[in-house]
Amino acid sequence: MKKPQRNGYARIDRVKEQVMRELAELVRTGLKDPRAGFITINDVEVTRDYSHATVYYTVLSGDRDASAEALEHAKGFLRSELSKRITVFRTPELHFEYDESLERGVNLSHLIDTVAAEKPVQD
């Protein structure tokens, strides 16, 4: 069971935010792979023992599959650079997962717009 924090913000949350911030910076500036499009880090989930981190990302421009390959190829580089930037007992192993929530949101918004643009049904 999770211990209540006095300040309301657990250490795991602070580590998660730091990992997300540093990875976003590393992907933006340090990733030189031409296959990687414009990758945005949306969220990071870190296990309680800091051994694994699931990184949720989206690709705003570029090929989704090629960007996934580029991230998998750069996994070791990103982890080593992350270990230099943050101080934790164990640098987490990175697992990348594509986040489809942005695409679903755009599709739902489009569907709502098309329904709203239709004529109302007359009784």
C-alpha cells in the first residue's frame, strides 16, 4: 500500500516527471536518427523499484513505424544519457509504447463535427 505523503506528492511522481522531462529533451536534441520524426513524449510510468519505465509517445510528423524503430535503436543511448542527468539508485530500463489517445481524440472530434453539421431531424 502506498504511504500517504505529507506534501501530497510522492517521490515516484517526482522521478516520473524528471524522467519525462529529460527524455523529452534528449529525444528533441540528442536523437540524430533520420528515421525519427517529430516525437513527443506524453507520459512515463515508472515501477516502484525504478527498474522499468514505460514511455508513451506520439509522432506528429514522420512515419510511425520508422520512429518506433529509431527509438528502439536508440534505447541504450537514451538510458545512458538519462543516467548522467538524473540521480536514482537504478536507471530504469526503457520501454516505448505508441500513445494513440491523440489520434482517437482527433477522430472523435471529427465525428462530433460531422454530426453537428448535419441537418436536424424534423418530426
